[in-house]
Amino acid sequence: MALIIPEQIIPVILLYYNNIIYICELITVNIPYFSFQMEKEDFILEIYKDSRTVFRLSDIAMLFPQGENKYLSDKVGYYVQTGRLLNFRKGIYAKTRYNPLEFANLLYTPSYISLEYVLQQAGIIFQFDSRYTSISYLNRKTEADGNIYTYRRIKQEIIMDTTGIVRKQDNVNIATPERAFLDMLYLNKEFYSDNISPLDRQLIGRILPAYKSLALEKRVTRLFQNG
């Protein structure tokens, strides 16, 4: 027995049919979009799971060794535009809560935090200084994200001797107070310290040979004799 459909409900059936077709087409078209969104979320999550807070583009590429990095800069650029990553220096990207000391290390390499920043933190000098001060292979002063970063040049062979330089768990290379003290005295003959009592004299003795400077050794001896 054939099914007889009243003519008056045929338009209703056609309307529902067309709506179903439209919904199916909409889902099909947007599957790549949803997949792309998930891929991007996985991308940013991997970056934020890493203990580092500042990256070069090559560092980010290393997080995805099996991935397609052809459009890596576009992916990173998307998160810069949406505020999930910061990019205040070409080729360097940071999490929204980044460590300025880590940024200082990465901006010019090799380098390590030293001089006024370390001496102030250790109570060797009392005058407040808001700069992030480093030792590197060049003299430079730069500003980024409202912070001032300064670099003092020292001989390459001194930089390569890591005695008195520590690598902290927060991915920062930083001088001990004793190394920062010697760096300052090596670069500034007129350096005056407010308080040398926190310094470990034995550690200073172990670091001194890195500078290969008899004049520096005499200045250190004189300071401790007068102190």
C-alpha cells in the first residue's frame, strides 16, 4: 500500500529536509576549523608547560620535534596578537609572566647577571638600582617592556671561566656575590663597596685566577686589609 502524503505538509517536510542538509554541510565545513583550534591550543599549552619563560623561535621549534614547523612563525604570531605571548624583541618571545633575568640572559649570549644587580641583592652595595646588569661580550644598554638592561664587556676567556657563576633552577645564569664583586672591581678601579662582610674570601681566592690580573689581586688585597 503506497504512502499518501497530504499536499499541505509537503512544504514542511522539504523545509526540515533542507535544514538537516544545511546543518550537515555546516558541520563538514567547520571540522577543519575545530581541528585547527585544538591544534593551536595544544601548541600554546606545550609552550606554557615548559619551565622556561623566554624563548627564541628555535627553542619553540625544539618543543615540537615531530611537528610541522613550516608555519611556526605564523602560529607564534597568532599568540602574540591575542596576547598569550609577548614579543618585545625580534626573534624573542616570552610568556605573559616572564622572568626579566632570563630575558637578560637570552637577549645577548653568552652573558650572566652580575655587577650592581647581584651586589645590591647581596647587601654589598646599598644604593638602589633598578637596572638588570650583566656581563657579556659587548657594551650595551637597552630597554624592553619598561625594564632597563645593561651589559658590560669583559674578555671572552674570563666569561668562559664559569667559576662563581651558577645556573639557577629558573634557567638564569647569575654570578655569586663574590664573582660580581670581582667583575665590578675588574671593570671599575674606583669601585666602592658599602659592606664586604658577606663575601666569602676563600671563594674570591678561587675565582681570582680567571682574570689573570695582578693589579686586580692587589686591589682585592688592599680592600680586605682596609675593610
